[in-house]
Amino acid sequence: MSVTIEEPIAVLHVDDEPAILDITERYLEREEQTFDVRPVESAAAGLEILETDAASIDCVVSDFRMPETNGLEFLEAVRDDHPDLPFVLFTGQGSEEIAIDAIRAGVTDYLQKGTDPSQYTVLANRIANAAAQFRLEREVEHTRRRFEKLVEHTVEVIPILDAEGVIQYVTPSSERVLGYEPTELVGEQAFDYVHPEDLDRTVGQFMKTVENPDSFPEVEYRFRGADGEWVHLFGRAKNMLDDPAVEGIVSYNRDVTDLYSGDGAPES
């Protein structure tokens, strides 16, 4: 199954045979998906393009048997600097050993050349699928970085939790408010830090969020700080599990400890 991407898919095609470069480009251009193919005749030329303009490339397609640098060596060089860039080994030199080595080196897909023109339809589908996934992951990463920049100096503690309450991410403010470095909390079950007397109420409000994406429930609870003291938090949560840029429950928590006296009751 293939996907259609509205913008052209930029393909860096590396093969030492000009005829193969030409026929592959022509067949890809006949496909429903729009491809922008950049053909080069050596791995060195491909690496030069990636060094100067990697951001414009959605997928690399490479032959295996080439002089000076073969396809596996080229793949390893690409993975050193671009670990996530889709890389399809499209080769006439196929064997189980080469396939295993390619998988170990991090190849995205492996396709053996043949004489049937339908192979180019298969190649186009695999390129399109790999490029779509790559673009989605790149957009998610961009959104994550933008979010981190926006909340870098927020006074609220904002964790992102999965549907079971495990912390996937938390803002740097966790150190200032709770005493924990963000990395100390990631992977932890958030409810393990909630005061026993507040646990049922807090879990109940959290489950409302999980079960009803349109809800935005509020809850006030105590969270154990790094020093062992209880920090009073006022929190609201938003279900963004279906948002590919988040894929979690976003919880916004404000420190309201100053409103309480030492016995946990509101000050009069």
C-alpha cells in the first residue's frame, strides 16, 4: 500500500550506470506520485549533496555494486550523519548476505533489480511510504522542539503522559517547582508520586481525560518533591493521544503550595 504526498518527493539516486539512472527517473516520473529525482554516478557525489543540502532530500536510492564505494559502505556513511533518512538499496547484486548486512547497517528497504518494468512501481511505492513516514517524524520533531522553546521558561509544570499515566516528557520547570531534572521523571509512573489521600481523585480525573477527549477536568493534589516534601498542584489535562505531534495526555500544573498551611489545609 502506498501513500500520495502532495509535494514532490526528492530522491537522491546513486548508480554508476547512467542508463540505469535515466530509465529509473523516467519510470518514476510516470507514477501517480510526483518525484524529483537527482541522479548521481558515485557515492562520493551523493555524500557531497547530502553534506550541503540534506534537508531537501526525502529518500536515498542506491545501487550496491559500484567502484570505489559500494552501496553498503555508502549506507554506513549516510547513517553516520543522517540516521533517519530513508535509504533504499536497489541492486542487481542480490543475496541473503547482502540483505542481512544492509539491515544491520540500517537500510530502510531492500529491492532487487529485475527485467520486469513493474519493479519501478514497487520502488515508487516503497519510496513514497518511506518518505511519508520520514516527513511525519520530521514534523513531529520540529513541533517538539518548538514546544520546548515555548515552555522553556514557563512557571507551570507540563508533563505529557501516555494513557497509563507514564511520563513521556516534562518541561524544564520540573526542576524549579518539584526539584527533579526532567530526565529523572521521564519513564516514571506519575501516580507513584501522588499523595495517597489524593490518589483516587487524581486518577479518576485522569481517566475522564483518557475516556473523553473533549473533557478538560481540573484537580488539586499533592505531588512528592525531590526533597520528600509535598508540593500542592492545581492541574488540568487535555487528551491529545490522537494528535501525531503529541500522542499523549498533556497536563498543565501550577504550584499552589503557598495557599496552604503546614497541615495541608487552606490558609484562612
